[in-house]
Amino acid sequence: MQPDHLWNMLVGTTIIDSAMSGYATRVGRRPMPRRLEELLDLRQLPPDAWTDADRALVASVRDLAKILMSGPLLLKDAAELGIGLGVSKELMVCLAAFAEPCEGTGVGSDQSLPNARDVMLSSLRVL
């Protein structure tokens, strides 16, 4: 899923009533934060054009995604214990944008899961 599309799905729409704004009723969306847009734009640039801060941030997001995809925290057993992980909309978009798609492995298995990123994203709760 494209991060821009995911952002639009996560923030939903807001109906702005004409009585409140003085304009005709319209539907709006909260815009993506400028810094998040800048971070997503990095995907269009070669990594050597990134700043050190950008590299560190993307590396942290990728490391977090690897941990979530390879560990048991997002499995059904953990959910039955009441363990759940919630992330902000912004982090969810970053995970979708920068997580490596095929790096997960099944717990107790050496086989790679081809859709580990999608499974991870669908298991997280958006705060």
C-alpha cells in the first residue's frame, strides 16, 4: 500500500458544516505533516543525498519493523494475553514506506514470509 493512500485512509474525512465556517458544507482531510512529507520524499532520492539525521531516522524505522516482523508480539497468542501495540498514524505511514517487504520469518521457523510487512501493518493498532 502506498504511504500517501494509507495516510488518507487513516485520517479519514472531516465534514465542515456551513454554519461553523460560513462556507458551503465541504469535506476535508487533515494534511500530512510537512516533515513526514519530506521524509517520504527521500524515497525518490539516492541514499547518499540524505542527511545523517534522515539516515538515522529511516534506519530506526527499519530496525523497528524488523523487530516487529520477526518477533511474536503481533501474533494471536500475544493478543490473547492482552498484549497489543499501538502506533501513531505517522509511524504507521513510515513503517509502510520504509519497512523491507520480505524480511520477516515465521516464529520458530527459518522460512521467510513474503508478506511479513503486510501482516505486521495489519496487526498494529492505530492510536
